[in-house]
Amino acid sequence: MAWSAERYLAFEDERTRPARELLARVPEIGDASIFDLGCGPGNSTELLIDRFGKSRVCGLDSDDDMLASAQRRLPDTPFLKADLADWRPSAPAGLFFANAVFQWLPDHPALFERLLDDLVPGGALAVQMPDNLDEPSHRMMEESAEAGRWRSHFIESVRRKPLPSAESYYDRLAPKSIRIDVWRTTYYHVMTGPEAIVDWVRATGLRPYLDRVPEDMRADFLADYTARIARAYLARKDGRVLLAFPRLFIVAIRT
């Protein structure tokens, strides 16, 4: 099941806010190139252009629909299809910016070390990753996977690995950095109801589960998951629900 830029952008403001707050902690970086790694539909790329100008910003993603959406949004900006697991720039860069992509790559701490090597001195690696596997939104995915007639398709779990600790990232990046800033923020997104939470995660964390469920079972799987979400996220006095969403942020400046 391919990524959907349209579904992803249904919550554009909420998804862009962490990128905006990450960028606010990035220092000035000189004149070297800037890469938006896992640029998605270009919402984070647009932030980089607004701050640094479009002449040295390039977006990378592995999904055709995301790249097409980004190119329509920013027609004068170069976008490249690339696998971040093995991509390297042709020359040292000034900034690698990554908003909610590296959580999908299990060996990303090693990639962070390699990316630091590919920066100019004083260049920055700026990363934000969801850190929400312990939240009901994601625990319910596992419960649904194990509950229904589709359970045989989940003998091997699709649950992504939890993020390492902040201390672990620090210890790996410190030998190559003159400064490291690590922080964690929990956002409380106001949602219209349980169905809105399901719509949110269908664009991201729920995708691997839906990929495993046969098409003729998907509606039942979603109904099971939605019922669990409704029980886990109770309506507030105004009828809306709060989606707690922890995220981990790292800004490392190369020596």
C-alpha cells in the first residue's frame, strides 16, 4: 500500500508544527547545501526555503506520490527519489533535516553517525521522530492485529522498534559533535473524535498493518481498531478527544 500525500496532508498543520519547532533550534549553517530527508509532500521543505532560500534546498523521498505532491507544491525546487538507508550527498552538506522519517529505519543511529561525517564543519543534523509506540493509538494496532480472523497474517509482527534512549543518541553522536541538543515534547492534538485519530494514523503508523490485512478483511480490521480507539480516547466535555503524541528531537552540530 503506497503512501498517500493527500491523506497525510489532512493534518498538515499538526504534522508541520514539529518541523517548525525543530527548525527553530537549528543555527545558521553557512552556504553549503541543505537536504530535507524524507521530505514527504514538501511541507517541511517549504519551511527550509522560507528560512534559507530556495537556491540550495533539495528534498528527498522514496515514495512517488509524496514526491509528485512536493513538486506540485514547490515546482522550482529539486526533489530526488532516494533510499535513505544508503543515500549519500555528492559533497559535504550544511544541513540534513529529517521530520518524522528515521523511525522507520531500524539502524538509524548508525545512519546518523554517517550523516555527521557528510556535513561540513559546523553543519547540522536536525531530526524529529515520533516516540509514541506506548500510546493507545499504537498499542491498539497490536491488539487489533491479534484479535480477528486476520491474526494469521501477523505471526511476524509489523510493529516498528522503539526508539533508543536520548542518552544512547547522545553517546553515539557526541564524539563527532561540538554541541548536541536533545529534547522530547508531547503534543496534545485536539481531534473531532475517534474516527479522526484513525484517519491520522492511517497515513502513517497504521499503514504496515493495513498492508498485511487482505483487502476483503480491511473494513472489519478498521472497525475493530476504531472501536478500541473509541474506548481508549474518551470524549472531553466539548465532545472532542485529545491525541497525546510524544516526539523526540535531536540537533547535532558537527565538529
